[in-house]
Amino acid sequence: MKKKLSGSICNVNINSTFNNILITLSNLKGDVLAWASAGQKGFKGAKKNTPYAASKTAQDIVEKGKKMGIKKINIIVKGTGYGRDSAIRTLSNLNVILIKDITPIPHNGCRPPKKRRI
């Protein structure tokens, strides 16, 4: 753990995929203060992408943040996994200022295949 941050605002990045969930706690400059993943918490295989695993992972980040003295957070969510909502609900134990979704959305899709020549 790094030094105590008294009442500062930090970012919490949630990267939720279909295989795992990664939650990173960083300051506003982008320096990582703490991180947790469902695999690190002991979940294996298909259990890593469940809402229960996401809430346990987020609870770990909340505890680490409270030890550092963090009071306010910005939540940045990326991905389409199942644990997004439960992780956000668990992180609401800290004072949430902003929730931002930066999931990439394709605007025109893939290029269609060439026309078949017979």
C-alpha cells in the first residue's frame, strides 16, 4: 500500500469482460494505488464472471481505499460482462461523484465479404 491520501478524489476503473473482472484504483494522474481481480480473489473458470465475484472484488477495493483514506471516487466502466452493475453497487459504499461508461461501440460493423463469383 502506498501513503495515505486524506480526503482525495480517486478513479476506479472497472474492466468487465466475459472471462474476468479487473478493478483498478488510481489517483487523478493515473498512478495505480491498488487493484483486484476475480482471479486474484480465488474464483476460477466460469465463476470469475459472476456478479458475486464482481461484488467480492469491489469489496476488496473498497477496503483498500478506506485504508488509504479515500472518500470520493469517480467510476469508469468498460466492457460488457455480467459483473458491472454489482461492482458499481458495492463501490457505492464510498462517495461516488461520477459514473462513466467508456465501452467501445462499433458504428458501422465489419466490412462485408466480397461478392461471390461463379
